[in-house]
Amino acid sequence: MEKKPFNPFEMAQQQFDAVAEQLDLDRATRDLLRNPMREYHFNIPVCMDDGSHKVFRGFRVQHNDARGPCKGGIRFHPQETVDTVRALATWMTWKCAVVNIPLGGGKGGVICDPHNLSDREQEALCRGWVRQVASNVGPLQDVPAPDVMTHGQHMLWMLDEFEAIHRQRLPGFITGKPIGMGGSLGRTEATGYGVIYTLREAMKELGLDFSNATASVQGAGNVAQYAIDLFTRYGGKVVAVACWDNNDKTSYTYRSADGIKFADLMDAIDKFGTVSQNRAKANGWERLDGNAWIEQPVTVLIPAALDNMINGENVGKIKPSVKVIAEGANGPTTPDADKAFRERGVLVIPDFLCNAGGVTCSYFEQVQSNTNYYWEKEEVLSKLDTKMTAAYRAVSELARRREVYMRDAAYMIAISRVAEACRLRGWV
């Protein structure tokens, strides 16, 4: 029998359904929250550098805006699917709710590989994306941000197009902008640092010390980079990093018994988070199979790139030394793997709590852009630490009190908040 392809949106719905049952939500609320409120699918024609024309497929999904404008990134990825975007928009709703910021969940994407596009072609793609949804997004409707293989320059092109269409200065339309152009100090570090802020609280509960802790990380993009940065600043050692290699069209794990230093990592990667094999060799890193990151005898695993990285097929390869899974990525752990972690007593910091530092700091940027008053970096990161720590402690306390899995506790808090907003608005 042929194996059914992994569908992240089905997983998101499965996770929601299980908690909705525990919360005894009424049927109307379940029907409202398990599906997006709005979806936009569109074509983006682009004149390429060689004079030919190519049509790209784009998406924007708005899952729920009961608690505030939708918020969520835009991904450029060759394997992008609308079900991935739906799942990420759904998770973003829960993410905003669990850290208690007044935003809802949205997500966007384009099926493309920016590695193979010039800067001019990428700019045309960004402007084309905005033109297709300019009436359906905005500072009070839906606020995009960077995600996989997008960055501050992409956001600025999108902002410029949006402002040209509306003939206004609207810096609060989009976040993740460059510093000096409406961006927030601390935003670059926010998601990765948020991962480690929650990990720090988890390790306190388990009686673990960073000075004796090791980690293996899947991913070398923005989230992974700054998770590694703060993990090592706290005294931990990152012994392995796995990432995609665009030249070989495969992934590799780079391992160093002495630890992979943040500065060495940043020197070895390009803007897409791809590690240079020559630089890795010069750093003395051992190159292994791309899946080897999960098999390392470490204290902490940090999946920080793509979904479906820990599943029923590979969860058995995780060593007994692993005490915490800190989900820097969205949807990296499937329900089958969750079941195994429950049985083994591994503490999982669920994705929409663990990686909520990005959207929290995006919210800070949105506030700063709308008021035209910008905070110092220390203030941003201090506010971020406060938000992430409070959210983690609330989830952990509920998990202990109700004797439920951390992911279920996070869902209970988030879904309850969104359901109550829908009820108060009279939607259900």
C-alpha cells in the first residue's frame, strides 16, 4: 500500500480536534476554528532577466482575526503548498494567543526557488505578490513578515509597492523590515532567542544546567543561528547542525566535538542558511548524513527549519540522553512522535510557544511603526524575555495542574482565548 504524503494542515487539524474535545467546544466553534476564514490563491506573472515570462503561484491564508489583525510570514520555497500555508496560518493563530498578543493568524507563500532568481526577479515577485492582495492586507487587516527564504529586503520591496498603491506611508503594514527603514532592533535575534528563553525555563524545571548541556540543531537559517548564539552565550555547547546544501541538492549534518561557534557558523553560511563545505572543512567540522542531527547523544534537540522532521519513523533513533525538544520550526514533530515522547517522558516545548519570539517581536515592530517611535535593542529583548517567560510558565503550570502534555496545555490556553474572542464578538 502506497504511503500517504505528509499533510501539515491535516496534522494541525488533528491537533486542534484533540484539544477541542478536551475543552468540550461546541460544534460551531470547532467548525469556525479548524478551517481558515479566508484564502487567496493567485498567479504572479514575472518578466525574467532573459526576456521570457514566467508565472508563479502565490497564496495568502487568513485563519482567524477575532483577537486582532492577522499576522504571519511569507515563504519562498519550491515545495510550497497551500496546505502548508493553511497549517502555518492556523498555528500562527494559536501562537499569537498563547503569548497573549492582540493578533490573529495568517500566512503567505510563493512556489519558487529564490536561489535561482536574480535580485531583480525577486523584486518583481515581491511587488507582484502585493499587487494581488493589496485590498485584503494592511496594518489593520493582515500584517506579513519574513519566513523561509525571505528577508528584510523582500519586505521593503513589498512595503514600497503597498505604499505606492495606497499613496500613503504605512510602515506598520509589514514587519521584518531593515533597521532604519521601520524595522525593530532585536527582530533579527527574536525567534532564536525566544526559543532559548523558553528552553532556559524548561531546563530550570528539570534541574539542568547550561554548562553541562549539549544541543543538536536542524537548520542553519535565522532561527537556528540565534538559538545557537544564545545557547552558547548561556554556556551550552552545540555539537551538530544540519542544513540543506543547494549545490548538492541534499542535506548534511556538520558535527564538531569541540562545539560549533556562532561566529564560525555565520562565517560559513550564505544568506539562505546554506553551509559552505569548504568553510566547514576549514573549521574542522565532520560532515555526516543530513539525518544524523537527530541521532546525536545530546541534552537538547532543536528542530529549527522545516516541518515533519521528527516522526514515527525516526523518533526511535533519538538517544536516551535527550531531555528536551525545543521546537524552533513550525510543525517539526508529528503526533506519532509526540506519543513516543509522552511515553519516554521527554519534555517538548511546543512550536507555537517555543518559536513565538518572532511574532512577538513583530508585534513590537508593528507598534513602533504605527507610533513612529522606536525602542532600544535592550528594551526590545527585555520585553521579549518577559513575554516568552510568562507564556512558558503559564503553559507549564497548566500542564502540571491538569496532568496533560505541554502541547495540549499550550493549545488549551490558545484555543480558549480565541474561542472566547469569537464568542464575545457574536460569531458563535
